[in-house]
Amino acid sequence: MDFANRTVIVTGGTGALGVAVVAALLDAGAQCRVPYLTDAEADSFPHRDRVTLVPRCDLTDESDVDRLYDGVSDLWASIHLAGGFGMGDLADTDKGSLMRMLNTNLVSCYLCCRRALAAFGPSGGRIVNVAARAALEPRQGAGTTAYTVSKAGVSALTQALAAEVVQQHVLVNAVAPAIIDTPANRAAMPRADHRRWPSPAEIAATVGFLAAPDNEVTTGGVVPVYGRA
């Protein structure tokens, strides 16, 4: 992958997957712009001295999303990793909880996709979103219905937008993880076979390809990144 002198925005860049994605992009020569909400996120971010950080950025707020993209006139790729997970049967999930999942996962992605399109140059660009295994296999979403619905929306958004902008030389794809091998997930599921889970670095390699100039034909894909889970 060669991202030399190319600007890439990475939402969720301070998270476990984001740190791996940003590392891969920096190693490939990218200039990364990463939003964050809290000072603690920025303080613990290992690449903070090598990227442009945009503080206190609520990705469900249009004005904050505008601020993230303002001044970027040479955007090459916009990678949308920001999101959240929520457990709960439908009977126990009220409208407020549903809206939190929709805002956190779908609305944030939608707003960033919309703003990225305005920031791409005449040569086009790349968008990479994050869906989930449950978005592709909804029966896997039992007990996480609101989360599953929100990620299914990301999957539909990715495919519809890909068809909408393909003539603008913008390729739009998503990855669909199952369980990622992170310290938080290991702590939550200590008895699971963690060797089956894909690492953040392994998923980052797929994200990087989809966002790279080398990807000239793949668009509208929601790519499973399950590992052996």
C-alpha cells in the first residue's frame, strides 16, 4: 500500500482497531486526521505526535463533523471505525437505547460519508465503513437487536452509496468483523478461544487495502473479517 502524501481521516482512530489502522496508514506514508472526544483518549493515543488530532468531536453532530473535515481540500480516504456495541433483548431495549445505537453507529457513519464526498478532489477517493457479522447474518444478532439493526443500516448505506457515487471515482466498502481480539473482549469472554479471533492488525490490513489507491475495482462490498470465529 502506498499512501504517500495522501490525507486520510480515521474516525474511531483512538480505539483498539483504530490504533492498528492508523499505524498501518502511517507506515504507508499517509497523513492522518483523527477526531477524539475526551482528553484521556488523546493522552493515551500512541500516534498522537504523528497525526492531526481534532478535539471534542461528536460525530453525531453535523457541526462537529463539518469541523473534522473543514480545511481538508485533498482528502483521499475517509475511514469510519467509530461506533459502539450494546447488549439487550428487544423487550428490554427502549426507544432511547435504540436511538443511541442508531446514532452511534449509523448516523455518525452517514454524516461522515456525506461530508467526505464534499472533500474529495476530482480524482475521487475511498470510503471504508465498519458493519458487523450480525449485519450480514441477522440471526447472529439475537440478544443485540438494536446493535444489529444499526449495523445493518451501515451495510445498506455502504452498498447504496457505492452505486450512487461510482461514476465519481469514489469506491465505498465496509468490513464486517465478528469478535476482534482486544483486551476488552478477552476480559469480557475469558473462556473463549481467543486464537480464533482476528487481531486488530489483521483487520487493519483489509481496511488498508480497501482504502488504498491499489484498490481500483472493489466497491459496494461488505467484507467478512471473521478470522476463525
